[in-house]
Amino acid sequence: MKKSKFLVLLHVFSCCIVTVSFAQKDIVVSGGNATGSNGSSSYSVGQVVYTTNNGTTGTVTQGVQQPYEISEVLTAKDFSQLIKDVKVFPNPTTEVLTLSFINQNNIELDYQMFDLNGRVIMSQKNISNETTITVSSFPSAIYFLKITNKDKEVKTFKIIKK
């Protein structure tokens, strides 16, 4: 009788070890396959662990729940020598944003602020090297601040309004 209890206990214990060792580490909420002209990839949404693999032709980051931050969408070669040190601070913000840059050739810059639906909620033309943007009346959300020169995108920032 003791031997059968021992075997049952050993079986339960081994099942627990196997279950834990092959358990899903993350709660994956979605996933799928993406196919393009250069190949395909499987993905899942909800992983909190990621690794980065570097190669000669690029970098692949495996895993998700990495911050989707657009701190700089475009570093236009046309503008990289003309505009330096473009910064938006503080981010996240509650009241006021400051847009600061060095405009070496006095090119005309504009900004537009978009909500997540792509609607323009604020804009200003011909901004100065240090511009203050009041966001206190906006609801707490994520916004995008796009800086342009004659409708050419210079940089786009993701703004978090608390």
C-alpha cells in the first residue's frame, strides 16, 4: 500500500514538474502571421520578455509589449543639417509642453498636434526656436506632435497627456 501511495505521489509530482516547465509564461491576448515580399513571421501580442537579434542587414526584436514610441519618425537628410537638437519636454505632461530646437538657417517650421484618431486638434505656423504648447484643456490621452517644413515632415513625437 505504501508503495502504491508513493508511486501516485511521484506521478503527481512529476506531472507538476512537467507542467511548470512547459507552462506558458505570458498571457498572450492575440497573434497571427504576417507575410510580406521578403518573407513571413509569426507573432503574438502579450509577451513581456523580448530578445534582440542583430545581423548584417538589420535587427529583429522578438517579443512584444515594448513601448510604441514615436520619438522620431523621420530624420530627413534635408533637415538634419538645418535643424538641430529638436526636443519636446516634459513628456508625459499635464499642463504645458515646450518645443525647443536650433534652427540654423531660419527655415519656416510649423507644428500640428493629432489625437489617436488622426484629427488635428491644434496647429501653429512659423514657430519660434522655443515654443510653448498649452495642453491643459486636453483630456488625458496619447497625442502626436508633427513638426513640418512646407508640408514635409521633419519629426514626429508621441506625447502623453496625464
